[in-house]
Amino acid sequence: ETGVTQTPRHLVMGMTNKKSLKCEQHLGHNAMYWYKQSAKKPLELMFVYNFKEQTENNSVPSRFSPECPNSSHLFLHLHTLQPEDSALYLCASSQAQGSIGSPLHFGNGTRLTVT
Amino acid sequence: ELKVEQNPLFLSMQEGKNYTIYCNYSTTSDRLYWYRQDPGKSLESLFVLLSNGAVKQEGRLMASLDTKARLSTLHITAAVHDLSATYFCAVGEYGNKLVFGAGTILRVKS
């Protein structure tokens, strides 16, 4: 596989459930990102990892917990979500911080519905 | 705090016509990107603009950057139906953080 792969593509969960989103990149990049895309709102950056270290947490509620075990894999652990958390969650990767001009490469996203 | 504004947010155009999408941003930046998103699909990188006066062209799309005016434009020449998509500009803040505009939904009618 090439590019950025996200699983699952669709997820429906109740507010008391715990689930995880997975992202894998095969581009040799060292930076990975989680973005949230809601209807009628701009893409919102959630987290940034450079070389497995979290370098940005954009004031994200603690019910979202990221994990980056290595430069190729990124997870987003979800627990006790709210209906307003329903959105498309996009993972992206790029060359690491400091590589000005490196565009982000996005996965196809996970469409999350919280009931 | 960096703010990015795109306009228009929705654009309906006839095939064969020309039009421009604008991206304004509020603070100095050293990089600007344009992305395309088809319905139900991911974002695809179109252009990377790194310097004042930079101009990039790919097919019927041309992007330019004026860092003094804090303005980028995406010009569409002789639109075709296949260009229908949502177009985003994204501006670099500190580190590798990007701030995205709201997106412009483009519909090309035959």
C-alpha cells in the first residue's frame, strides 16, 4: 500500500463506548497529524507529532487521546464522546517540522457518528 | 492568531468561463498551500507557494502569492466539469502547523 491509510472508514459509537481510529503512512514521513472536519467549519488541527513526539495539542478535550508509537503509525483513542464530536477525522503526514514547503498528505478519513 | 479567509465560499460557473478564488490571511507566513477535495474523498495537494510573487500552474489552474498583501489567488481558466470540487487554501503558522480556510465549493455547469 502507498500513501496514508485510515481505518475504519466509518464508525458509529455510543457516548459511553471506547474506540480507536488508526492511521498508517507509507511515505517515509516523520510528522503525523490529526484534523477534524465538521460540516460548515474549517479543518481544525487537533494534534501534531514530529518524530513520535507530540508537538501540538490544539486545546483538544481529553476525551480524545492520541498515540504515536512510531513515525508510521498514529492512533486516536476515543472515550465518552459527545454528539457534537461527530465529524470526519482526517490523518495526514509530512516531512518533519522545519521542512518548509512539504505539503501534507491526507488519508481518506474516518466518518464518525456519535449517538 | 492566524486567520485565513477564502472567498467566495460557493462558486457556480459555466464551462469555458474563467474565475478566481481568493485567500486572505492575517499574519506573516512563509508558506501557503492549495488543496482540492472531491466529495467523500481526501484532500489532494495542488500547489505549494513559498515566496512573494510565486506563481504555479497545473493545467487549467494557476496559483499565485503576494506576501505583502497577504493574498493568494487560485485562477481557473476555461473551466471544465472535472474541476468541480472543494478548494482549500492553508497557511503555515509556526512549526508545521497549518491553518485552513473554510473552503470554496466549485460547481462547473455544462
